[in-house]
Amino acid sequence: MRVGVGARELRLAGNIAALVGAALLFPASGTVVGLAASRTVASGVTAGSGTAAAGSAAPTAPRLTITPRDGSGKVRSDLGVVVKAAHGVLGDVVVRAKDDKTPAPGVMSFHRTSWRTRWTLMPGRSYTVRASATSPEGRTTTASSTFTTQQAEQTISVSDVIPGPGEPVGIGMPIIVTFDRPAPNRDRVERALEVRSDKPAKGAWRWVSDQQVIFRTSRYWQPHQQVTFTAHLAGVRAAQDVYGVGDYTLRFRVGDANLSNVNVQTHRMVVSRNGKRVRDIGISAGRGGDWKFTTTNGVHAVMGKSNPVVMTSAWMGITDPADPEYYKLTVADAVQISSSGEYVHSAPWSVWAQGNTNVSHGCVNASPEFAAWFFGISQRGDIVTVTGTDRELKWNNGYGYWQMPWKRWLEGSALKQPVTATAVQSPHRASPTGHQPAR
């Protein structure tokens, strides 16, 4: 009967184990650092016995995997960096583009076993990754990787944002973002859009085309705070072979909470500021009789203001001065509340009707004194709610976005989910010239 293992069998088993261990160290997808635990035997003398005691295996060192692997070239910038730890937890992870002093922000998993970049990488740049991990027994492994992202064949960028930089706005102000080319990969682009505010707010993006997306809060912004919008576009794959090559950051300020209510039936306009009623005056709204002379009913947001504004009947297709319905008026202190030509403005010619009769073409006529005061306090995004007519404001007429129920607004998001704006800031890459980077 065989009671022992021969030397040849022992050597064969050792060779197989060595090959398996080596294979674990070199996967194709990423750089791996960390050796399998070596087995040691400690000899000693047990008190009273005089015999040698066998030792136990040494602690296992952590194993780090970095993707992309060291030396990779033409890496897709939208895939980012992923670092994983086995047999331990991650410590520091630093990802930095060449000649960039600010590390790329990242997100650590709850158990600290994986980390990935928060945003996409910049195309055509060289990156270095340095990471460390520690085992439960205190053993530490460090690793690094250097790679290059591929150049962008075609690019996309932000061409316009409303509101403007530093602009004070009302509590109903949307953020309207327009790109310089279509972005059919809406979900990837939307994921790169970040809104931060001093006071928490829930909101959502709604796409109106492949080239424009609008952010609206579920409830009005809280007044007197700063809002920061950042499009982390660099490295985002917006379409086939189309990548963003730079980020865009814009800051604006939510000012006073101006809320106005226009009751067409009672011919009154009530204005409150920061929760206090400050004015209650007589007005004259659209005379009706035809939809085009009826003031639109619903929640309007101020689109802008001008002094003066020349108003004509051209919007009705009437340009002949001989036509009985032709008009051309120069009005002062005009605050626009829709894209269909409605304003709250000075109308000295209808002071007699203000408070008792609707005589306008659809605008809200007010006295010169009130119109000048209202013009002075008005900001884009202030809310003007009109009641008492049968012509409903369409949600896409001017800034009529508050006409759309929140659940339906949310359906226009590529990600089908709201986002929460908070004051928490994370490091960002530098923005194009003319726009301040987020700090």
C-alpha cells in the first residue's frame, strides 16, 4: 500500500500553483498589482515538550486593479477610470491629467473596494493614476497607471445658456441650455449636467430637441441664493464620434420673490414681494371677443423687459395703416410675460378703463406710475399668474413651463428621474475662457 507522495508529484503540483498565481496577476483589461500570500513556517520550542510547531500563512497583501491598464493609448474618454481593491480597502486614489494641478473628482463605493471618476475624461490627454490599498492586517499595496485618451474627431459644446452670468433672476427662472450641434445621446449628456444651489431644490431636465434642454424646479427656487450650473461635457460621447472637449460653468443669483396675480374678471393686479403684499392696483387686460385679443390664462414667467417697446399689429398679419385694426404704439416700461406678445406695460391712454374694463389687445395695461415701479423690480423668472380667461397659456409659450404638471415634465428627462440641487461642491476641470470654473 502507497503511504507517501513522491518528489516528482510534489514538484508538478508546485509548478501548477505557480502558473495559476501568475495568471491571476495579468488580466487583459487593467493593471493589477499585489502578490498572492507566501506561506511561511516558523519553528520554535513549546514549553515542556521540546518539539517544533508549524507556523501559519502570512497575511495576504491587497490586490489593486486599475482600468485603463498602464501604457494604454487611444482610450475612450467617456469610459473614465475604475480602480478596484481585493483583500483590502482603497486608500488614496489620484487621477490627474498631465499639466493639470487639480485631480479628477471621483466616487468611492460604500465598502471602499472600488472607485471611479465622477465625470468623463478629457479627449487627447495623458493621464496618470496612483492608488493604494490596505489589508485588514495592515499590509499596503500601491499601484500606478499612465494612459492616453483618444482625440475627438468631432466636437460639441454649449453655445448658449439662459440666464446670463451673474444675472439676478426670479424664483420661477428656468435654465435653458443650447448646444452647437444635436446630441442624440441625450442620457449621456444629461448625466453630465450639474446644478448646485445654496438652498436645496428638486428639479429635472426636459429635452425640447436634440439641441436644447431645459431645467425646471418642482417648486419655485427659494429667494436670495446663488445657483451654479456646470456642463461637464469634456469627454462625453454626445453622438457617434462626437465628444465634448471642454466644460462650461455659469453662476447666477435668485433675487427677490416677486409674485403677481392678474385677475382679468375683477381688473385687479396684486403684487407680493418676499411674502408680503405690496401693491394692489386696477388694470385693463385683453378685450376678448377673439382668441388673439384674449390675455392668456395661467402661470407666466417674466422673459425680459424693455423701455420703450414698439408694438404693431404685424403679429396679426396686419401691416397696412389703412386697415381698421392696424396699430403701431410706442410703449414705456414693458415687461414681457409670453412669446406671443403679451406685456405688462404703461398705458396712459387706458387709465380710464383700468380697474373696470378690459380694452387691450391682450397685454396688461397699467398706469404710468405703477408700470415704472413694476419695471424697476422685475427680473427674468418672476411669476405673473393670470386668471379669468378661456385662452390657456401653452407650456412652450415663452417661459410657460410652470403650466406643465411636474410628473409630465419629468417624462421629458432622458434619465426619467429628478435631481437634487445642493450647495455641496466638488472639484471640476477648468472651463473655457470667459466662464469661471466651479470652486
